[in-house]
Amino acid sequence: MKIKTITVAILIVLLTSCKTSNPITYFQDIDQTVSGQLMEENVNYEAKICPDDQLSISVSSIDPNAIAIFNLPLSSYQTPSETNVVTTPVLQTYLVDSEGNINFPVLGKIKVIGKTRREVSAILEEQITAYAKSPLVIVKILNFKVSILGEVNSPGTKVFSGERISILDAISSAGDLTLYGERNNILLIRDINGRKEYQRLNLTSSTLFSSPYYYLQQNDVIYVEPNKARKGNARYSQSAQFNISVASTIVSAISVIASLAIALLVK
């Protein structure tokens, strides 16, 4: 009986020790959470405006004539003395300079760096109120882009039209990770007022959804590190190429020597 108990214990140990880790599946612990309880708690996705951002700003009001000077409508000059103002709305873009300002019509320089779209809209609406009644200002970031490098199927810089962009959206736009991508150690690099910060993210855990880095900022860089298998293959390939090169050189040298020897013997 004792021997039978020991045998069963040994089998259990062997079976549990044979269990391999799963480095590929995303959100492996998601079944441990209550269904419907996967919350993005306190995660702010609003992008902060940075230098070199391109903003589109449109102003509307109950009095269109009062806000016309803020929208810079397209004008075409038919004759030197005649101006034809096109009434079709034109998308106006404003480049944020290195000091974080935009040069807005009538109002002059406006500090926008580090602010969200809503904050900039509120600042402009408050100042435009002196010229127009109940103005509505809509601000959009036109160059929201993210760079994705490493073990993804389509690396490169991805441009998005919206701002609520998560790391999963970015990875999806890059065609997902390759089988060699290290899913539990994704590197995110972020520029904050000229200072680089980095964070490691784990795609195999559902805690990703509550991370303050789950939603991306414009100009974020995502790097997917290769796993041990890929690194091993790379080292093997380099070593194999070197060995082949050396062998080829030796064979060529032997061939030349053999040719010279045969030529001398013939003489």
C-alpha cells in the first residue's frame, strides 16, 4: 500500500513538472476575473499636445460673421481689386512650435503644450467670447502617430485618425506579433516634455487593461523584443554563416594549391 502511494505521488510530480508555460496566449489570467468586470479603471486616454503637433481648429457661433476672422476662409483673387471669398469650410491647421505655442488669428500666441484638446478648446472659447456670442471651438490632433518596431509582422510608423488608441490597436495595425515576439515584456517609450520615459507591459496578463500606459500618446514607440528562440537562431545563423565562409575560403585555397601542384607536376 505504501509503495502504491509513493508511486502515485511520483506520477503526480512528473505530470506537473511536464507542464510547459504558455508564452503566446494573450490575457492568460482572464478566466480568473468575473465576467463583465474587466474595467479600465482610472485610465485617461486624452492625448497631451506636444511640439510639432499639427492641430485643426474650427470655430462656430450663432453669428457666423462674428467668427469668420477666426476660421481664415479660403480666398481667391479674381482681379487685383476683387476678392471672392469661398464659403465652403476649409480645414485650418496650426503647427505647435518648439516652445509649445500656436499663432491663432486675432488672439495671437496661445500656449497649448501639455494641454488636451478639450483644455485648448476651453481656452479659445473663453477668449473668443469677447468677439462672438457662445462660440464653439473644435480642436483635433492631425498627426497622431505611433512607431512599432521589433517582432511584429508589419513594423513601421502608424498614423491614426482618432486619439483613443490603445496598445492593442497599435499592435493590430502592425499585423500582430510574430511567434517569436516576447509578449510579456513589451517596451513602451514615451516622450514627456523632451524627456524619455519607458514602461514594460505584459500582454499575457489582463492587468494590462488597468495600466496607465494602456492608451497611447502621439509619438509613442513600441518595441517587441525577440524571444530566446529567435535570439538563439540569430546567433546560430551568424555562427553558421561564419563557418561556411571560412570553409569556402579554405576550399578555395586548397583548390588553388592543388592546381599549382598539378601544373608543376605536368611540367
